[in-house]
Amino acid sequence: MEKFIILMWLCSTVNSPPCFQITTPEKVFDDHYSCVSFGYSHSIKLIKKLKIEDVNRLGLYTRFACRKENIIKKETNA
């Protein structure tokens, strides 16, 4: 079964290393559209939670990628 996995990073234009991976409340999506929509909306929520001064001083921004994965569904014996 094909699903989409989101990978998200918080990045800085002034720090090194420039990005570090962050966890998201949702990780697996049924289609690319759902994954991308979540990535943009979660990015906005994340940036709004940060202090304006920190975003400006550190040049903070988010990056994300939606990767297609084959998920193996486990069968249960009833």
C-alpha cells in the first residue's frame, strides 16, 4: 500500500548546521496532497509559536518533503 511520509526540518540562515529534523504530530498520509497541505499548515503553526525576535535574529524557516513509501499492512489472525 502506498502512503506518503513527511520529513520536516527547522532551519536557520545564520547557524551551522543550518537545519535539524523535527517531529510532526502526523507522519503518514494517504496521498501527496494531504501531506503537502499538512506541511504548509504545520509550518505556519510552528513559526507562529516562536518568538518574532528569534525568527528574525536567527532567520528561522521550515523545510519539508513528502516521500512516497510502500507500507506493508500487517495481517491479524482472529
